[in-house]
Amino acid sequence: MIRSVMPESLTMCLLERVANAKGADILELPPLGKTIDPEAIERLFDERAQSVALEFTYAECHISIAGGRDPHITVER
């Protein structure tokens, strides 16, 4: 399990965390857009967000994103 606070775009941080959890290069991951709309994720957790939680499966990992303006990502293989 990897937990993080995001310093950059949410979707880039998500991809980096998944690649790290799988021991893979980010370019080896399937397109995120085939699983979930990356722009929708960014909009859910924008600067106006109060408290949001999102869970989904991507690249054989369970992803949890929770928080508001400063969300936390959890990746479980």
C-alpha cells in the first residue's frame, strides 16, 4: 500500500503511484482514460472541493482518493 499527498497534478501523481506499486514504468501502464475520465478526477478534487472520496480499480490496483483540495491517494495491489 502506498499513501501520498500530491505535489503535482492529481492524475500524474496517481499514475506515478500505480507504476511504483507495480514496479513498472509509467509508460507501461494502460491508458487511464480507458478506466476513468482523468479530467473528471481533476474536477472532483479541484481547489473548491470540500470532502470527496473516489474508489476504482486501475491496472490491477485498487485506488482510493480522498480529501478535498489536498487529497490523499492510496494504491493497493
